[in-house]
Amino acid sequence: MEIISCHAARCCYVLDFRGVNHLSTRISKLPILRGERFFYILSEPGSASSRYSRVDSLRSMRLHQHRRSGRVCSCDKYEHAGSSVVAETSNSYILDGEEGGSSVSDGVRSIPKVSIPSLPDGGNGSENTDSPPVLFLPGFGVGSFHYEKQLKDLGRDYKVWALDFLGQGMSLPVEDPTLQSQDREKGSLDGETSVWGFGDESKTWAEELVFSVDLWRDQVIKEPVYLVGNSLGGFVALYFAACHPELVKGVTLLNATPFWGFLPNRERSPRLSRLFPWAGTFPLPSSLKKFIEILWQKISDPRSVTEILKQVYADHTTDVDEVYSRIVETTRHPAAAASFASIIFAPQGRLTFEENLDRCRKNNTPICLMYGKDDPWVRPVWGLQVKRRVPDAPYYEISPAGHCPHDEVPEVVNFLLRGWIRNLESDGSAMLPLLDGERSEHGVCKDLEFTREDSRRSVRVQFYGSKLSVWNWLNYQLKALFI
């Protein structure tokens, strides 16, 4: 018996039993496995193809006692294979053979690989006065800096902007929105740094100021644009498109949050809103000031920022130093704590996420969905719900990618965004990205390859077209978990 390779990423042993006598005795000497799922790929004497056997992580079994569950590709060509061959096999094929051993031609299909452009080395684009305009809307807690990889790349082909929502990024107040009593000095969260917004009364210009989705919706530029929004930015993009369809050429949602705001909207629920006398205006109520100070100290701690970034980025090799520095810089602004409080206690929008989707569909507003599959917050199931309400919207599921796919895999997002805009601008004569390919019940699956920092990288993208069966999608997810 020869162990050709042990591939740690898939916990997969490839074993060659050709020419081995007393096979059952040799198998019994394999290790007892605990804690992980292992796949043994066996090449048996006299067998034209090999079989794989799953060992349950909850039980300790010897391989010869476990039922075999299907066939995989022949190991004949892997006689002298190394771990690279196993990695290639694992990344290039889907093992979906039926119970009892179907033929290899029926159970294995190749995943096509497509080379896409890398990011440019530098520059901020060129003069594109006649090109389609694209506006990028950031998520909560970040700003326009989160789209620098889009501005530098897509700026070569389009007129591009990114904005900071009021109360975030670089759009915090330039002066204290509140007045202090003469007998009270400006407070501080740590005894050293002065803070704004914790005064006793609001200044005239800030009397109606609330950092809410309604404010951010009205902040969006007033000319026809393609809107691209991540997380909170996706919610605002959809909200703006629902209210001003004449100003929106299309909306791209990047892991858009499906809801925003905890307190009821006064127009939608006037009676219920009376139970919450404060709705994010200035100054902060005295009863909440201490609570906000304690909460802000925890959230703005650099260690907390680091932990959050670890959660939302699936690939921890992604350089987030610049993002981290910009977030920490924002938290040190004297108005940051009070602005955070206004955002958290601001009322919900006049329209829900679902109502925005329905309006956009009725107005024939084009929508494109790009969701990082490994997002711990906005799971792909939320993207599926959007797809069900807007069945004609192309849906791209990207992996590995987390909550911020535009920053984690900008090469992929930029490639898909270019293709989608080109499709709309050409009235459909240009094909949607990844539409050309072998279809299955799960759509089209391709590996997009690109170069970054002199190394070749690969990201898998699953494309769903105009129709998507809920059962097929859930079945696909279950297969990914257990196979």
C-alpha cells in the first residue's frame, strides 16, 4: 500500500492499493480518525476507477467497516502524484456521484477557469466625460476610502465617485452640534479627548439633524448613475432607486444589509414611535450619555476594530492595514461618539428593503447581485431572497469572499461590474459575465484567476441567471456542507 498524498485542506488521503495482496488487512491498519471528516480515495486491484469513502467525524471507524458511497475519477494517472495533484483534483471537480457507484462520466464535471485582469499599479483613471457614471456607497463604519480599488481601476473606463455618508468617514461635523452650559466643561470619554454632541441643547443648524437612512438617501448625487452599494450602502442604493428611478441606471448590491434601524418610523407608525421620545437628534438625552460613552469605548477600541475585520474578511491574507488605520482615525474624531449614537437611535426608513425591491422591479430598474459566500453577517440566504423577488437579476456568489467582496477580491467584482454595465449599455448585445458556459441545476460555475503581488490566485464564482429554484439552491448548499 502506498499513500500517494495527504491533502490537508480537504483532509483527503489518496491511497494506491494496486498490486497489494490481503487488501482488508492493509486497510485495517489505517489510523482511527477523530474530529474531522476524511475522504479516502482508493485505487483497488483490478478496478478501472477508484471509490471514495467518507468517515463520519462523530464516530471512530476503520475504513473497511464503512460503506462506500460513490466513484471518483481514476487514480491511474496519479501513480506518482504529489499534493499538488490532489489540490488540483479537489479544486477542479465536483464529486456528486449517486449512492451505489455511478459511472465517472456521470459524476464528475470540470470547472472552467477564466483569466481576468489584475488591478492597475496606480493612477486614478482618465477623463471619461462621455462614459457611464458610477457611484459607490460604503458600508457602516467606513467611508469612500473603502472603494479605492474600484476608483483606480474602473476609473479608467467610467466616471466614478464614492461618497462618505454624513456622520461617517470624513463627513463628520466640523463643529460641535450642541451648546454647553456655562457651568459645565466639555466632557470626554477617556478624560483626555474632548467630545462633541454631549451638550445641553442643540445649535440652530443641528436642530433637525439625524444621521438616518432618509438623510443618506437625500444625500445621493442628483444625476443618472449606476449605484453600487456594500452592506448599508446597498440598502441606501436600493432606497434611493425606489424613490428616484429616473436618476438610477442600475443598482449593484454587494452583500447588502436587508434592514436598517431599530426604532419605528414616525410616518409609518406614529403611535408606536411615541414610545421612543428620542430618535437620534441632538443633543443626546442625559439618561443615555453614560451608556453611549461605555458602548463607544468598547466599539472604538483598536482591538475591537481588529476583531471585526477578522470576521468580515474570509481571506486573512488580505491587506487591511489601510482600512484599519482609516477606521481608527475616524473613531478619534471629537464628533464620532455622538454621531454613532445618532445613527444607532435613528428611526427606520419610510420604506422597507422588500418594498424598495418591489418598487425597483415595477420600475424596471436593473439590479445585479454580488454576494461573498463566506459573509458571517449577511449570509447568502439574504441574497437568495433578493433573487426570488427580482428573478431577472443576475446573482453572482463569490468564494472565498466575506462581507466586503469589493475590497477582498476587487479583481473579481470589477470584472463582473464591467461586464454587467457593458451588457446594459449595449441593450443586451454584450453577454453578461459568465453566462457563456455549461449550465447545470445550480447555474454556471467558474474559477476566475488573476495575478496579485506576483502570485496566481483563483476565486470561484457561481452564477445564477433569470431563474433559481429555492429547492435546488438549498440542495446545493447542503451538498457543499456534507460533501
